Amino acid sequence: MTEKRRTARRALRATTLLLLAPLLFGSDHADPIDPFDREREEGGLTDLFAFPDGDHLVLILCVRRHLTEARSKWLKPYTYDIKMDTKSTVAVAEEATPGYGEEYAAREERYCDERKRLGVGEATARYGGCVEHPETIEENVRIRFRLAGDGKLREEPEITGVGLTTEKKDGKAFVPGARFEAGIFDDPFIFPNFYSTNVFGIVARIPFAAFAGNPESFLIWASSEKSGRRVDHVGRSLRTQNPRFELLNTLEPKEHAAALQEEHENPGLVRDLARRYGLDSLFAYRTWDFVPDVMVYVRSRPVGFPNGRLLTDDVAALLARYGDTLLLELSYLGTRASWPRSTKNDKEFQPEFPYLAPPQEKPMAPVPVPISRANKMKLAAIAIGTVAILVFTHWLVAALYYRWKRRRRYL
């Protein structure tokens, strides 16, 4: 390869990386919902937890990463929904073991998807179970929350759907024995970059007896909306941390598997460029990817990621065990990272409702990555050069146009 071709390829790779940069740091904590920073962070969902507490189901949704001054936050335009499907069938394997595509699934003789890429045992190990008909996922429980400026509940949650047995009070549905609370808490994410930071936390504690039909399995996800427009989605813990899943945020779970298959077969320009220039680890789909982004919780199985999610689950390490290592690698970066790697939260969780740790008294704002002086000068030179080229181009066009007009006058 000639030096000119090498230089051209380096330039194209750099341009591709520049275009993709906003997507490379996405997660459910820093989701690529808005690469150009036009959407306020109050619409961003960070974590979803689901676990039993005695005869109650606990659901926790966290919102707005890196929370510092709560009074300046703009929560009123947003609604936050926790949604559940308690009717879809979830198949689980007695021995949940990650496999190796078709060869493993053939030995197991049970498949999770119609293309025979994922066995039920592998689906149980990676996702907590296999949703047998993902295209039919439909919420039959929705709990909608609206928050005041300080993060507390602005009003009682709005509960809809036939999956919960409700009663009426002042014309509104409520679940007897359920508790709801919202406010500012320590960020529960076991990840160094988010230690010493706060979030808005929404906590729900619902009696299992209130769920119609005594369901054995739950599909759980959450979304945020603004003026009826979907902003963000969270299902399986940190799934959209991986940039290859950025398309899922505005889709319903029943659309996820088909959308991923379509993107895999007919990739967009950004994904094609990324894969062409060595970013397969971020943008190439794996054989186990083509499933809906929902959290699976099966009551008969031991709770803990990927079967529901406990506050104490170190999901970065658990994800890395089954092939998604990006989050684990990032946990070693930043000024708050340590060796050996921290495997528990920076504050102790509460054993009882509302479970989340109290907020940090002096939360730390994120520290931007500094740019060296030399590179600042390069950026300044690029800016000056760009302006100079634009000025020269405009001058040249004006001069040529003026000359052409003069020539026409004498013809």
C-alpha cells in the first residue's frame, strides 16, 4: 500500500471516528438518545431494577445522570413509565449455560429464535429466559410518574392496564398495599465514573397478589416521554450501553427483534463505515443480539441479573462473562477508577423501602477530559483555516461574478 493511500485511509478513519464520537460513550447512563446534545438530560433513563421483597415486587427506575443542583432541573414536561407484560410466555432452561450458536442449540434441541441462532439455555444465561413470541409483547400494566422540580412525585402515579387489580379513589385507580416514592438518591450504578453522584429515583413496591392471574414471569421495561414523543428506553440492564443498539430507544419492544434483523441485513451508512474501519466491537451484531430489550423476571428462578436485577448486581462483570465487555473495560478508566476494581456501590443500600442509598451531600460534577495545549492550537488553526477558506471562496465567487457582469456589459 502506498503512503498516499495509507494517509487517505487514516484521514477517512479519523473522519469516521469524529462522526461516531457522540455514540461511542452511550449507555443507559449515557445513552446516545441525542448525539448533538439538543435534548435535556432529564429525559435520560439510567437504571431499572426489579426484585422481590417478601410478597412484594420492587421496581426502581433512575433518571438523570450526574445530578448536582436539583432546583435547576426541568422535570415538568416529562413523563416516566414503568411497563410490564405479564402474559407473554418465557421459556427457561434448567441449566442456564452460554453456548456457541447453532452447534450448541442443536445439542440442546430447543431454540429461542426462528433463525436457530440462540438456544434456550443460552438465552436463559444471557437474558434470564427466552421470550417465545417477541412480536406479540404488549404492556398490560403501565405505571406513569410525573415529577416535581425537586424530584418528588408531583401527583399519585397513573395506573392503567388489566394486569393489575386496582380500586378507585377520587376517580383514580390505585393498588391496595402498594407504595410509591420519588426523590434524590445516590446513583446506585456500580461503576466508578458515577460514584459520588446523585440521580432522581422512582421506587414502586407492589404486592404480588395485586397482579391479575398470579403471573409466573414478567417482562419489564421503562420509557420517558415529552409531549407524547418517546425520548428514551431501558429494559435489560445496560443493553443500550452498546452503540449497536442505539436504534431501540424509540421503538416498542415488540418491534426490536425485527428492527435489529433489518439493520443487520441492510446496515445504515454510519454502521457500515464503522465496521469497515475496525469498529466491529462496537457496531457489529452478535448471534445472540436479535431479541427484544426487556428485563425478564421469572419468580421460580433465583433473582439476580439477568433474572431481574438486584441493587447489588455488578452487571458490568456479569455482562463481560457472556461477551459484552465494553462496560467492564470502561470501568477501569477515569479519575475515580481503582485497582482492584470496585465491585460494590460507593454507599450502602438501605435494607428496606425505598432501598436506594441516601443522596450524596456534595455530589461531584463530571470532569471533562482535557485537551492538550498543542491540540488546542491545532483546533484553532483548523478553525482559522476554515474561516479563511470560506472568506476566500466567497471573495473569489464575487470577483468572478463581477468580472462576468462587466464583460456582458460590453458585449
